[in-house]
Amino acid sequence: MIATQVSSGTLLRLRHRVYLASDAWPEDPAQQHRLLGEAELAANPAAVLSGSSAALVWAISNPGFTRWHELPVSISLPAGGGHSARSGQVIHRVALLPAGHIVTHPSGLRVTSPARTAIDIAADLDLPEALVVLDAAARTLCESYVPRARRSDFANPRLVAAARERLQEAAVVCRVTRLGEAIAAVNPARESATESLSAGHIIRAGLPEPLYQAKIDSVMGALYPDCLWPQARVIGECDGAVKYADSSAWVREKEREQVLRDLGFTVVRWLAKEIMLDPTAVIDRLARALAR
């Protein structure tokens, strides 16, 4: 019966012994990845989504150009629950999975915790790229500590310390020792992957670290620049394509920049693609502004 329905197109085979009604298959590639991950969990009851698949579920930023759903489905199994394997579509890992590292996402999927997910991914990354992942996980952790997260919560020293502690605990369990500097530099106040990547390059270059999303009062009300060096009166702004999705947003940003210049700040801008492809140019730009 199953073979007949697969042949007729009524059923879609997701993996060995796991099928889905064809009309339930989504068009969104990210949703397709999640369903394929759910199929792996159905076939491996002891497993959890991990790595890139868990990052997709938690909406953790990817430091590169590849999106999480474009990578193979990744699951982890406890020792004795299976064996490590890799194919073009699925990655199976056997790993130490303490109870606190396994959670049920609000969507109902069993996944590694945000901290464990971030450590698994960041383990082999350099500082700037690692911060993209770790900062995003820290924001998710801070959100879990309060009923409704506000901007100030991401800069709350107690919440930030608690998020770093969770990340450090996961690193110890995973025996990842090289992330000490990155975890110490984690700052959930950074609101985008571009800000986190920029912070990593700023730290690596030895430049003074700025304040992130710090409040500046102006005639336009409260403004929150991406980076602020208050003593040098320098502001850094990371520009992504989404920031100017329409012409009115572009005009508002120009008005905002002029207000900041009128307050005596030097404004340095860079594009997301610049910090990804040519970070040295961005760092040189900032260094010149800070040296004035």
C-alpha cells in the first residue's frame, strides 16, 4: 500500500520508513529541512537535532554565506544510541548529551540547547565568526530569563553573565578549550550578525572596544548606534541590505546620521559584505577615525 501511494505521488518518502503526505510538503526550504530533521528524530528516538539543524530551529545567525537549511540535517545521539555517520543529506554524531543540553523547542522538536548548539558550531571557528554564533545564542538565553525581553535586558550585567556561564559550561562538557576568549567577549547587546562579526575583528585588531546599542538622546529622540566610542566621539554603523528595504528608510537614516554629526560625532559606516570579505579595510577606516 505504501509503495503504491509513493508511486502515485500521494506519499513522499522522507527517509527509510518515514513518509509524509505529499500535499503537506512545504515550499519553504527551511521548513523542508525541519521536516527532514523531524523524520530523523522519528527514526532515532534517542536523538536530538544538533549543529546546523538546531541553529536553524533557534534562529542562530550563520557567520558565512551558506544558510543553515542548505546544509545536511544534523542529529546527535547519546553513546550507545547509534553510530556516527555522514551522507549527502544527513549527519549523525554520537556525543555526550547531559540532560541540561537537551530541550524541547516550543515547536515540539527535540534539540540541543542554545548554548550547546552554539558551542558545537563555534568550536572550529575563528573569533569573529564564533562571536556571530555565540552572541546570537546569548540573546536567546537572555530572552529566556525574562517574561518579555527589552533592549536593556541584553545589556543587563547579571543576564549577560548568566548567558556566558551557560556557554562556558557547555564548552567544558564538550572539552572545547579554545573558545575562552570568544565567550568572555560575548555581548548579547549586539543585534545582528554583522555587528558581532565586526566586534570580533575590532577585538582581534586591538582597537578599543566600543559600546553596542548605547543610548544617545537627540532631537529625534533616543538613538542607538551599532557602535559608540564615547570618548573619541566616534560612531560605527554596520549597513545591511535589509536596513534600507525602502526609500523612506534610507531618508530616515540620512536624517539620523546628520543629527549625530550635529551632536559632534564622527560617523563611520561599512557594509556587511565589507566586514565579511575585506575586514582590514573596515578596521583601517575605524582606526583613522579613532586616531583623530
